[in-house]
Amino acid sequence: MQEYRISHNDLPPEGKVFFVVEPAVWTTPLREFHIDCRIDVPLKARIHVFPADNGWLVRGTLQGRIIVPCSRCAEDAVVPIDAHFENFEAISDQDENAFPPVDNETDACVVWEGNVPMLDLAAVCWEEFVLALPVTPLCREDCKGLCATCGANLNEESCTCKNEVDDPRMAKLRGLIVHNG
Ligand SMILES: [Zn+2]
Ligand SMILES: [Zn+2]
């Protein structure tokens, strides 16, 4: 994978726009973290980086489309990604004599090359991607999910299981049976 590290020396005072489109920027960490996610429409990031005294202001967009398992039925859920972000990536204060910095809490987007802090645009792209992931992706708005008893995909078939947990009388009865058993 190409390196996407930039230092303050790479930037004019008014900042500069970078484009990141290399799939490996996302597919490498997806594999590394064993995340079940396929890229459907290639992701592309446009990032305007402004230099600041103690870091960088990054402002940009991330667009594309991914396929992840539906949170109810585990079938494919197609999810458009259209994120707009603006962050400050800070260079943390550190002991001038200690490289790499002692402070491990430093932002993963800022890396040190010798005594030069560099902004890692690939890390920015990954961070924004993770933030853009839906918490409960759905294959469709009204996904019926799986039957809790037999596992049938209720979008495709109906089953004869009696999942009547919503009926308080039935729940009570089941409780009694469990107690007696
Ligand atoms: Zn579903
Ligand atoms: Zn069933």
C-alpha cells in the first residue's frame, strides 16, 4: 500500500487537497480486524488538510458503498457511505528527547518519523470509515429477521413456530413449565 504520510513541509499555508482512492487503505484493516464487510462501490476520500501550530485541521468527504450482514437476518445489507467530516488532528505534547513519544495515547493518525510528526491520511480515512459504519445495518427497512426458534429467514418463508413471547399469559405459563421441569 502506498504511504499517505504528510508533514507540515508538504503543505502551503492555505492547505492542500488530497484524494485517497486506493482500496487497500480500507481493505487491509478490514482484513486485519476480521470485519465482515465488502466494498461494493469503491470508496473515495477527498481531504483538505490545513496546517496548524500543533496539528492539522482535516476537512473532507468519504463516499462509496459497502455490503455488510443485516443485523436482523444476516443477509447482505447494502449501505451507502456518504460522510462529511472535520477534525483536528493534534500533535501531543511530548518530551523533546523521547522519540517515539512516551505517550501512547497519541492519535493513531499522527505518526513520528524521527523527530518529524506526520499526518497519516490512510489512518484518517480508516477512522472516518469506522465512524460511518451503521450500528444496525438492515437488508431492508422492514426486515423481519430470523425466527428465534427454528432460524428460518422470515423474509423468505413463514414457519409454524409459536413465538408468542409477547403474550404475557403465555410467558407466565412457560415460566411455570420451566419451574416444574
Ligand atoms: Zn435483514
Ligand atoms: Zn420458526
